[in-house]
Amino acid sequence: MRRKKIHMKMSTGDRAFTIINSAIMILVCVAIIYPLYYVVLASFTDPVVVNSGKLLLYPEAPYLEGYKKTLSYAPIWTGYVNTIKYTLVGTLVSLGCTIPAGYALSRVDMAGRRILMFLFTFTMFFSGGIIPLYLTINELHIYNTIWAMVLPVAVSAYNLIVCRSFFESGIPIELLEAAKLDGCSDFGFFFKIAIPLSKTIIAVMTLFYATAMWNQFFNALMFLGDDSKMPLQVVLRNLVLMNQAGNIGSSAAELVTKQKLAEQLKYCVVVVSAFPLLAVYPFLQKYFARGVTIGAVKG
């Protein structure tokens, strides 16, 4: 039997609220999306048009020297390889540290749980500083190695709290008690039950850590001394600095060309560095939204 659809009539107040709310959301979306759209357009638009302050709504006055210079710069591909390597290894190490730690801290029967949680939280507000960190990296003899990029950021206190909150709310204590009655050990419960039920938080942590590792810049400048080991962000920064206008002895025409190239390179490097993350993000967006909800309650 076919059911009839029931349409509820909206009151004047509800209709006004819906219209205003929709208008605000549209404005917020435009405010978020347009800067990204502008950067993409500016990356292949003549810098003269971009610098004129004109509102860019569609492609005009194509100028592709920035992309030609960027893509023909050999170190950029080495930088891509290094960044991918650092991101993959760093994400795996971070997951291997954060997920088990978050599960352990979610167990109410863990001795010293509150003290450990306090120590982790303390690091969110206070740190030793750059110089002690640099000295520590040197003392561990990992300077100019991949571990100098991975280990200092292996665990994020915020991500650890999010994981702990997930395990506290998503893995019922009754499930653990039932598993123990069946003879399951703590390690068996974690690997055979908790991990399979935690695909959401694993995807969220993968996204968080991979994004952070991909965008690492300052640590590379401090802890890497070999140009061949620099990540993409540093390589692109060097490319922009190399092409800044102002060389003494250049003719007026050469200075204008260099200035235009330098202006466009700023937009090109943003697109080149962000493109892989933007391509992957739509497939992980649903997990990102869940991660924000998971981290809403941290008590």
C-alpha cells in the first residue's frame, strides 16, 4: 500500500528562519570557497590583471610562465618524493603511537591514568622550546635523517585526547567484560575487537596526521641539512626566493618579466603543494566531520 506524503506547513517564523539561515550559509560558503578559487585563477592569469585588484570570476589573460618554471624545476620532484616518504612513514608511526595510547588511557582500570593524561595535556600549553628540541635531536643522532622529521611530531596531544574520547564512548566496557569471560586477553581484545571497531577514528587520525606531515616546513629547515632531503614545502619556498625580482644589472624589460614571474609563482606553489591533499580530501571528508564530533567532548 502506497503511503501518502505528509507536508507540514511552515509558519512565517520558520520560513523566515530558513531563508535567513540559508542566506548566511551561502555567504559563509562563498567566503570559504572564493579565496581558493581566486588562488587557482591567479595561478594562470597575467599578474598585471591580478595586481590590478580586479575581481576574478573567470579565466582571463592566460599567463603560464609560473607553471612552466615550477614544473621544470628539477628539485620539485625530489621534494615531492621526500614529502610523500615523510608523510607515509610519519603517519604510520603516529598511528602506531596514538591509537594504542588513546585506548590505554580510555581504560578506567589503568594505573596512573589521570597523571599520564595530565602530563600529555600539559604539553599542549607548555613546551621546552626550539633550542632544547634542537639539542635533543642532535643528542639522539637523528639530525638530517627522516626520523628528525617524524619523531618530534609523532604524537599530538589533541589527537590523543580525541582517540581516548572515541574509545571511551565507542567501545562499551561491557564488551570488554564479555570478551574476558570468553578468555580474551587485553591484547587480544585490542587487536581483534577494538581495532576493527575503530575504523572511523583510524581514518580521522590518518587524515589529521597526514595533513600535518605534508605541510611540515619549519622542522625541515631546523633538522635537515641536505638539500636533497628537503620536503616539497621548502623546495617551493626556495623556488620563490630564487625568482624574486631585483637583480642588479638587469634591464627594465627583464625586471618586469622577473617581477611578473615572481608574483605568479606565489600562487603556483600554493596550487602545486595543496593539490594532492585537495584531491584526496573529498573521499575522506565524511571521516573528518565525524572526527570533529568525536573531539567535541574531551572530559
